[in-house]
Amino acid sequence: MRKASALSRFVASGIAVGVLLCGCGQPPAPPVASTVHAPGSGRHVARGVDPANLPAGTIYRNPASGRDEMVIPDVSRTALLIGDSQSEPADGWPRLGLAAIGYKVHFCGLGGTGFVATNGKTGNYIDALQRGDWLLPYGTPPLIVIQGGGNDAGQGATDAQIVANADRLVAALNERYPGVRKVLIGTLGRGANYGGGRRSQVDALLGSVAARHGMPFVGVGDWLTKYNLTKDLADAVHMNASGRRSLGALLENRLRDLGITAPPVDGTGSLAVAEYDLLAPQ
């Protein structure tokens, strides 16, 4: 009984703070104090508490979905970005474009992955999501951006495989975040008439997927040649720092053309009251 009492006092001592990571593909650091260890995940997870009282970076077991999610600061002005090595760096061009229209970014993904492609460390986008490899944000972000397709092109994924997994991913995100606007960014390439090959084909294929789901689409399958950016390639498919900045500015302009910017704020820096119902945590 004394041991049980001591354990109870330890568990009741408070909820620990996890470390806020810039990518869902990175393993979270264990919290400092008394959360619950989730067998098989290697994580310490907060449960049965009001997430509004949890520090940013805490991993919280969402009772509605049964999924481990991350408490992040200012989720109402944060875009969830799902992508590959184009999006993974802190100055990746999709991140730069989103930052330029007023969003913070919560990234889920890893280089070498895609709608079908895997990298040996984690699964493709939908499998990684369903396995819990990623930590989605708790609450409701106002925008979800899916970027990719390059690794699918490189690993020989078929049209049917890409479409099937893209459909599964969109369905899963719609279930978790109903009503949230979603944008699809295609596969960076040189263009069909300039040696773009399979990358440009996958970009066009993803455009058809986006149209079928009623999602805005940013086709980038010819941007390298259209905007004379092949000079800024660091390798066959990735940009140097200058190229990332150029692509980020192009993405910013395209998103603004689509009417996509961060939600307005009132004089206190909070979201306008009219948007609260959509963006309040679930």
C-alpha cells in the first residue's frame, strides 16, 4: 500500500512537457515527469486532462480519435504541411510560401516518402499517418497542405497506386479535420516538353486528384524551366538556398491568387470571433 501511495503521488505530480519538434517524423523526447507510457510507441502520453492546460509540445491522447497528437502553440494560425524532402528543411520552399502568407507550419513527413514511396524509416504518407508515425496537431488548423509525388515518380509508382493512396490520405484527413481547407501541391519538375518525364506526369495526375476532391491545386511540374530555375538546382531534384527562396515566393503568389492567406486577427492578436467555431479545438 505504501508503494502504491507513493506511485500515486508521483503520477499526480503534474503533466510533463514534451519537446516541440519541427517535424512529425522525428521521435519526440520523453517528458520530464508523470505522463503515461504508451506501450509500443516509445512515447509518454498525457491522458484524461484538459489539453488547454498542457504546455506546447506535450503529446496528448485525443479521446475522440484515440490518436496521439501534439499540443502546439497557436494552432489557429498554423498550417499542417504533409510532404517530403522539398518540405522537410526549415527553409523548404513550401514552408517559405506558407510563412509568407502568414502561417506557422507544423510539418508531418520525411524525405524519401510520398503517396506510395517509402524511405525505410517510415511508411508512405497514408501508412505513416495510420500507424501513428506522425504526430498531427491537436485542435483544428485552418489549412492543410499536401506536397509530394517526386519520390513516387522516382520509385516507379503507378498512376493507380498514387491515386488510390492519395484518395485514402484525403479521406483520413477529412475525417480528422472536417471542413478544413486542403490544398495539394504537385511534383516539382522541368515540364513535359523539357525533360520533365515522370515527375511532370505525376504532377498532372495529382492535379486530377485535387480536382476530383474539390481541392485547390498548385501545379509545379514545369516550374524549373518556366521560371528559369534549373540554374538553382543543388542536385537533380532539390534546390539550393536561392532556389528555395525563389520557389517560396512563387508559391506565395500562387496561394494568394487562390485566395489562401492566414486567418485575420482582431486587435488583440486573436482570431476573429466569427471563425471560432471552425478553429476551436475538438
